[in-house]
Amino acid sequence: MSHPGAGEGGGFSAYVLDQLAGLGGVSSRAMFGGRGLYFEGVFFGILFKGRLYFKTGPVNRDDYRGMPPFRPNDRQTLKNYREVPAEVLEDADELAAWARKAAEARPEG
């Protein structure tokens, strides 16, 4: 599902960064044909084609039950990055909490 402001011109990126403003310390950089999100220098999210994906691990994986993984192309799937539900994206406080957990997520191993 595409989110508000998902059109051309970086509107979606600006929307997401605005929603995360209360968290502080969030920045973005171009990558994968989209944008990577960083919290205090830690990579935790991906903005790609009007969708937001956060890093998952044991600490937050259950929060994303049923949400699709990040697929930058037909041959590649990054299962440790899952799409953020629209209702979370629309609630800045909830989104900040999810972003913090994503920044703390570590792969299982």
C-alpha cells in the first residue's frame, strides 16, 4: 500500500522525516534507488517507491506479522526489512517508537 505523499518529488520522504522529527537524530541518504534512514548514525529503515520498511529482529519481528519484506527487485528480498503498516506511519508517536526499536534490532544468530 502506498502512503500519503508517495508521489514524485520526494514528498513521501519529506512526510516520513516530518513524522519522525520528534525522535530527533534521524537522517536519510540516497540508496537502492530510494533512501536509507539512520537514527544517530545507525541504519534502520528504507524508503522505496512510496513505502517505508524498518529493520526487524527478535525485538520487533512480531510487530510486522503479515507485512511484506523489502524487495528492491524481482530477484532480491531482504527479509530483515518489513513494510511499516499505514496506521503506524500516520501516528508520529507510534512511528517514532517503531523506529527506535528498528534501530535496536539485531539479526538473529
